[in-house]
Amino acid sequence: MLACSVSRPERVREMRWLTADDFLDPLHAGLWQAVTALAHRGDPVDPVTMLWEAQQRGLLATGIAPAAVIALLSEPVGSADYWGERLLERNLLARALLAARQITAYASDPANTVHQLVTGSRRALADLHTVRSRWQNATRPLPASLPSAESTSPRAGPRGPLTT
């Protein structure tokens, strides 16, 4: 996904629905932040520039070799949109599992009142809802065209000023 983003950085600006929190690996999350920052600034996005940006952000301090970062960013397969949707879908499923476990824990604890169960469940579902909204925005097809003023029907009511 990162290599696809580096090869076509113009797509990155349109992928606002993907965040660094959607990545499991902290290095990949940092590289995503770097590619989005470069793309939004309008700077050139290529593997060497990304390596420099990763070094400036301290991502290479984790012990990864610069050659490994270049290799990671140099072999795009597929489209960034496809892989971004898969990442977001994985994150959605992981958050759903976490929310289910949290709600089960609230329901299983006999010391919790109904109010505590409802409040805790709503909190758990709120985090899931934010990821679900981003996933829906990513996978929703774009409308073919917006309705024009001529194609909309007029509102009901008087057609002009009333005269008596």
C-alpha cells in the first residue's frame, strides 16, 4: 500500500479516510504520515525522499535498514485505494471485536448497574462508529452527477404574489 502511494501520490490527497491508526506496524504508520505530509505539501514523493523524511521523523531509529525502507517503497502492486480499503476494513473488524469484548465484560460483571452497562457500551461503540464512518466514506461509490436546478421539481405553494 505504501509503495502504491509513493508511485501515485495524487491519490493520497483523496484518501483522507485512512489514518496512521489503521496500520498495525508503527513504521508503516510513520511512513504513511510521511507520504501524506509530502503529498499535501506538494513536495516530490519518491522512495529516496521518503527515506529522508523517515530519517527526519526518527523512524529509522527502530533498527530498520535504509535499504529495507527503499525496497518497501519501490515495489507497488495494485492500487493504493484497494489496499487502503483493506487496511481500514481490517481495522474496522478489529475495533468491532474490541467493542464486543468490552461490552461482554460490562455485561458479565454483576457489580455493574444498567446505567454503567449502557454508558460503557455506548463508549465502546462510539470508537467503532468513527472507524465505520470512515470505511463507509471510503467504499461508498461516488454519485454519477448532482441534480441540476432544472431537474428538481418546484416547491409546493403559491406561484407568485397573491393579488386580491
